[in-house]
Amino acid sequence: MYGNYDGKGKTPTFDLYLGVNKWDTGSGRCIKYINKGNYASIHIRRHLCFFIVNTGSGTPFISVLEVRPLNNNTYIPKSGSLDILRRFDCGSTTYKTYRP
């Protein structure tokens, strides 16, 4: 979340890149805006390059970057990236939390 740490009173926007490919444009306004999708990228190398690119509207920042390995049989493609197309909430309509 943006806390006016730079004294400009304006949330910065920035581009998010995975390697040389632009994936998204982020903003410090709200974590939901930045995390509007989940991405899966299949890499054959053992390293991952993630870039936050300053677009001139303030100092870019992120709070967290989560990287998780997936099983090889999770997705059919052997290379490339996947983006979420649609998300459905099939949970409770009563907003009750159930924990085992």
C-alpha cells in the first residue's frame, strides 16, 4: 500500500516484467489492483528474472513477490507463460469461515 512515503501524494504506477516480457502495469493504490491475476510461467532454466520498471510517475515498489514451483504435470505447455482467464467464487454465500 502506498503511504505517501515520497511526499508527492500520488500513487506511483510501474510496469512488471518477467524477463523481457511485460506482464502487467501495477499501482500502489490497492493490493487487489496489483494482484489482479495469477500468472504461471514455465521455465527450463533454474533462475527467474523479475523487473519493476519505473514509468516516471513515482518510485515503484512491491510488498511481496511469491514464487512457487509447480509439478511438471500441472500444465500441458512445456514452455511459455499462462495467464488467468476467469475466476469463479464457488464458496459459501453466508460469509462464514470453516476451518478443520
